[in-house]
Amino acid sequence: MPADDKTGASDQGLNSSTGSIEKACRILKAMTDPRNARLTDIAQYCGFEKSTAMRVLDALIKEDLVSRDPVSKRYMLGPEIARIGLCAHERTDWRLVARPSLTRLANQFGDTSILAALSGVETVCVDVQSGSYPIQANFQQLGSRRTLGVGSGGISLLAAMTDAECEAALLQIPPRLSQYPRINPQLLKDSIAAAKRNGYALLVGAVVPQISGVAVAVKDRNGRPVAALSIAALSERITSREHQLAAALRREAEVIEKRLSGEIDEAVLADHG
């Protein structure tokens, strides 16, 4: 069973009104995951027919936004994407903001710590740190995308949304769960309700057998969820330390939130003034 999403929106979500620009954007986003390099994989992730995906890819190739290896037939992001990237800036430098917290968590517990930013009904892994335990849950890499609910991070974000936002997201999620038979709408609702009660999300063995995760939402200065901070590990390492892990995640999430708002930097400056 795959650890990260390779199935995007289904044909249900793609009607005749889906524009060419939206299709191109969806393909480019899909290709940030290097596993989506074959035509079949790209089409499956985006929920397109292969003929549609090929037509859009051909147009992107003409603009040097996508390249295709003539031998392997695999697609990759093209040189123009790199050039555009030189002029682009993430609104938040997530590594600068969260790396100290991720490092502390990985060092303290010995397992993989992950920060995933909210992007529509997906999360995108923006930083990850491995611990010292011999068996790591290294199923997410930088740029990996997951549908909300596929993992404890997504559950924590859904639980932190307003009821209206959560309901709207849940309407879009079921068609994306075909690769995850252990995850269904009822499990999502139950997990979200538990996360709201407990203040953290727990998902045991639902995405990858014997791998589990604990997560909390990270909010911006307006109280809106923008990212998820999580620890993934062998299930027994999660369940045996659930409350300890959750408490540490909450502490580090507060640190990240203060960094996002600039409170920590201001406090440091005041101390050294």
C-alpha cells in the first residue's frame, strides 16, 4: 500500500468546466512528487484520462515547463519551472520557522517528525527530520502530498477548521481514498471528533500497516490552521507514548506559532536590548 497519495481528484470532480489552466496547474503540482513521472501515474493522481494528461503535458513541454526523457519516457519539471522558482517566494520560510522544533522532537523521541503545510484539501510536506531509532517512518519526503485525512496531520487540520470548512473538505475527500481501504468517511468523522476532544489527532495503522502518527495543528495569528506538526513511528512506539508525544507536539506547535507571529524574535531582541 502506498504511503503517500498517488490518487488525486477523481473524474467526479472534473467536469466540462474544468479549465486548461486548472488542469495544467494540477499536473505541475502532481509532478512535485518524483513518483509521478510516468503518464499513467500523472493521469491517475490528477484524475484525468491519459489522453487529457498527454495533451496538457505536450503543451507544457512546448513552454519548457515540463521535460520528457526520450529513453525512459518519464516526465519531469522543466527548466522554466526552476527559473520561475528563482523569482518566487514562499509566504512562510517553514524550515526557518519549524526546523528547531522538528529537530528537538526527533532527538527527544528518536522518531520521524514532520511539518506539512495546508494546501486546499491536501497537505504538502515542507520539512521532515529523522530520529535515531533504527526503524524510521520515512514515508513522506519534501514535497510529498497527502489528501486531508490520510494521516494524523490531515486529521488535526480538519479538526481545527470551522465546521463549514471541515464539511466542505469532507465532501471532496472520499473519491481520493481508493488506495486506503482502512480509511473511510466514518473513520474520518470519528477521528476528527476525537481530535477535537483531545486536542491532538491520533491515527493508528490506517495509512501504512504497523505505522501510526500523532499530530497537532499549527495556526496563524488569526487562529486559522495553516500546517500540521506530527510524529510518525511504529504503532507500538506511538500508542505506548501517546500522551507524552501529544504534549511535546503541543509545546512545539506553540513555539512555531510564536515564530510565525514574530513574538519569539521580538522577545529575543528585547532580552538583548
